[in-house]
Amino acid sequence: MHHGDVSPEIAAGLLALKKRIDAAKIPPSKLDETINVAVWNIREFGKKRRTVAALHYIAEILGQFDLIALVELRDNLEDFGRVCRFLGPSWDLVYSDWMSDAGGNRERTGFLYDRRAVTFNGLAAEIDAPRAKKDTEYLAALSFWRAPYMCSFRAGNFDFIAVATHTRWGDSLPGREAELGMLADWIDARQKDKSVEDHDLIVMGDFNTPSLDDKTFKALTRRGLQVPDSLLELKVGDVAVKGSNLGKDARYDHILHLPTARKRFTNFGGILDFHVSDASIEQLFPGQDMTRTQFTYQLSDHFPVWVQIKTDIDGERLSQIVQNAKKD
């Protein structure tokens, strides 16, 4: 991390934040063996300038992981560029374009990654809603308000595709359910296509699903997407919580996989609580008498959700070669 010559107040805030990071019990990743993957909705990041302190804190949080799906990254990337300077030269970003209408909310989706652990493989694309021919045009019956974004990566000898999205909000629960179901159907159809680039898939995002029992979540998982075992019960360290939002009562944010990828996920996962309590805000932003709402526009109203993934699959490949030889 390259925080540089910060003020005493920011230095004290970083020390307080490091204690909160330690409480999450995120194990270190090992080069060519494991990576720590996260999804984080950084509230409207780029809409309004963050304070210098907040940018240092955001960088410190991001630096705990090797690959992060970023949600609510806005059209203006100036603040994000400042965060990257604190992270250092080994970090890079692949990101989508923004939509200017109200549904798009001028949001991008991005994948931030540390090139020392993760390599971008070349595929980067927004996912289009399925189309059908009507007269001379090909039209979608339903749209993604913000197109899901997918990229291909490699870590160790593990190649995979990551998909990230921010599902529509608003009062229309049927519309949200339909959009999540459409994403599930698209993933299922693409995985069965003979031209699919990779069957190892990680799906991340803010899906605006209140709980694992909600019908919106069931729509998302109706084609086989699963929650990693380490995230079935959401925890901060050893403490169980009910959600990934600041109130810890709604499971909006998820990292999911297909059944074939279950063995890729270790037993480590959870959320990183950078808030702790409203009384603890003062430690990060002293003398500002900051409310919780104001705090969410400096850091976020969502916590990062993270898992650790195994990337060394040589043993499995060698075992498969031996088994195939025995069949012959």
C-alpha cells in the first residue's frame, strides 16, 4: 500500500480501520495457490468527491483482496484513479461503459485486480438480454437495467470467467425477479453452448435480494447457481450476521458458483465490517459529527463480501490423466 505522508488524523484512522480488517479474519492468499475474491458495492463511487481520508480507507479495504468486483462505480473515474495511486502500480481495472438513463444510473461495473496474483485473459463484454426477431429487427422482451459485465481471468493455473452485476432496485419486485431469472437463464444457456470459453464461472454482484429464502434469490439460483459453503452463514470473523448492508439485515451481495466449481472454494469467506457501529465513525472521521448516512457516502452502505478460492489445480489434472489412461 502507498498511503504516503498522510496527516496524523488519517494515520490514526487507518490504524483503527486495520483493527476492523483484522476482525474479519481474512487469510492471506498464496501465490499460485489461492486468491481472495470480493464483491463490493461502493456507494455511488464517483458521483460526488470523497474526502482524502475516505479514499485512503477505500484503498486499504480493497488491498485486502486480489480480485474485486466493483458495483456502483460511476461514470466519473477521477476518485477511483486517486485510490489506484494508493494501491500501487501492480493494480489494474477492467470496466464497463455507463448508461445515462435513470435505470442505468450512470453506473459502471468493474473488476479491480492485482496483476501479481491475477491475469486478465482478454474477454471483456457486457451481457445482452436475449433477443427474438420481430419483423426485421431483433428485440429483447425484457432488459437488464444495468448490463451484467463479464471478464476472463487466470490465477495460478486456474482459468475462469467472472460475471458481476447490479440488479435493478425500485418498487417492482416482479421486474427484479424477472431480471434475475433472465440472468440465470442466460448463464445456463451460455454454459451449454458448444462455443463457451470456460465452464469455470464466478457470479458476483449486488442482486438486491433480501434473503436466501426470498423469491428473487430463488429466481437467480433456479438454474443451479450456488452459495459457497463458507458464505451459507454470513460472518464477520466468527460472528454471524444476517446481511451485507450496514444494518446487517439484508443479503443483497453475493458470490455464487455452479455446482462443478464447488471444490474451488475454500472454507474461508465472510464480510469485512468497516463500520462496527455509529459511535465508531468518529475514529475514522474525527471532529465531523458524521451521521450514518453521511458515512455511507464516504465509504459505503454495503460491506465487501469475500471468499478464498483455490487456484492450484495441477494435482486434479494429473489425476484425471491417470484415470483416463486406466479407462483405455
